[in-house]
Amino acid sequence: MGGPLGSYGAYARFYDATQGDRAGHATYIRSLLKKHHPRANTVLELACGTGSILEQLQSSYDVTGVDLSEQMLAIARKKLPGVRLVRSDMRTFDLGERFDAVLCVYDSINHLTQFRDWEAVFRRAREHLNDGGIFLFDINTVHRLASSSGAPPMVQWFGDGDMMVIAIVDAPRGAVDWEINVFERVRGSTYRLHLDVIREASFPTERIRAALRKRFTRIWTYDARRARPSARTDRLHFVCRA
Ligand SMILES: C[S@@+](CC[C@H](N)C(=O)[O-])C[C@H]1O[C@@H](n2cnc3c(N)ncnc32)[C@H](O)[C@@H]1O
């Protein structure tokens, strides 16, 4: 059982149980927001998914979310009653409103496999920012995708005897496919398989910086695990000032 490529149609139902509340990442994002825009009030998250990050930021910010997956948004709506959550494509959305910060995290931008789509997101983010506002996003680096592809599958038990197996395999034009297999325990040793395939691509940091420089006045990069980013950085955070 699975949805169209990258729809999260099958995986949405299991996302929170397998990814947890994402508190560590939310704390890191909050620290970057505080450092670069201490007076920010309004935050828009692109590709907000089930709303885990927004849920943790909503005590400090007026939050809004955009995502393409109806299944992910349905879960977010239950967690964030009263919050504006819009089903739209982050490459083309137009909310007719500006924010102090725009976020796009947990390698959501890697879900776009063409660089012109990344540039479309940069344009939409800039259009939705107040002057002096910040666009904060993270990526799985080229290094991370290349080193994960073909590695032994990751296995995670969760819930009441449910199991997730993720295999990362090569896809065309340098992309990789995350094959997410969820074995939902129905009863005893009977399982139902839910399969979603999420394609990701990445691009060299210098190419990303060059595209960002056309639209933002300053760009900073961070690796949460190191004092500064290196060739071995797996997840790179960008902070860009409008
Ligand atoms: C890994 S999840 C991240 C969710 C959330 N940001 C978090 O940190 O938990 C990636 C999300 O990107 C969304 N997505 C993928 N392509 C999209 C697009 N073109 N426009 C909007 N959302 C998209 C998916 O529906 C999914 O919810």
C-alpha cells in the first residue's frame, strides 16, 4: 500500500510515532531564530508536515504552516487547532502576507530534485519576508546522500510491535530514494506493509550560496554537530537575511 512518489500518503500516519516530537531540532531552530532575529514575532514554516516544529514554536511566535500533503496536514490540524495551515506547493504558494521568519527544515527542500525548484522556493521565501527578516532552512548535503545510499537498511521498532525499515538507494541523476517500509502489526505475527518512496536530491553548497546571494543580503551556514561546517557535514543549516 503506498501513495504517489513523495506524497507521504502511506507514511503520514506513522510519521510522529517514528520521528518523535523533534524537540532537539526545534530547540536548535529556536536558538538560530533568537541569534539572528531576536525580535521576530511571526514565523511561516514551509513543508511543515505534521506540525511538530510549529507546535514547539507556537508559545513564542505567531505561527503559520504550508505543506503539500493533505495526509500530513490532517495530523497537523489536530495538533495545532486555530493555526493557519495551508495546503500548497512551496515552489508556488502565495499567502499575500509577510513574516519575520520563514523556515523550511528537516531536509524538506531536498524533496525537490531540480535546482530550479530550489530557486523557486528561495524566491517565494523572500517574497514572504519582511525586510530584515530571515529565511532559515536545512539540507541533507551531497556528502550525506552519497554516503547513505547503499548502506545497510535502518530498522526501527515502534508502537505495539510495529516496525519501520528504511533503505536508501540510488535514483536517476544523482538523487536517492528513501524506501520507507512500515510493517504495521495487525495481530500476532500478521503485519500489513505500507510503502512510501521519498526521493531526495542535493547540490553543492557553493551553488546554493550563489543562488541565495541574488536575493538575500547575508548568508550564514551552521552544522549543529561541529564548530563550523566541513566537507563531512551531513545536515547544513542556512540562515539568510532579507
Ligand atoms: C521530512 S518532512 C518534514 C516535516 C516537518 N518540517 C518536520 O520538521 O517534521 C517533509 C515534508 O515536505 C513536504 N513537501 C514535499 N514537497 C513539498 C512541496 N513541493 N511543497 C510543500 N511541501 C512539500 C512533505 O509533504 C512533508 O510533509
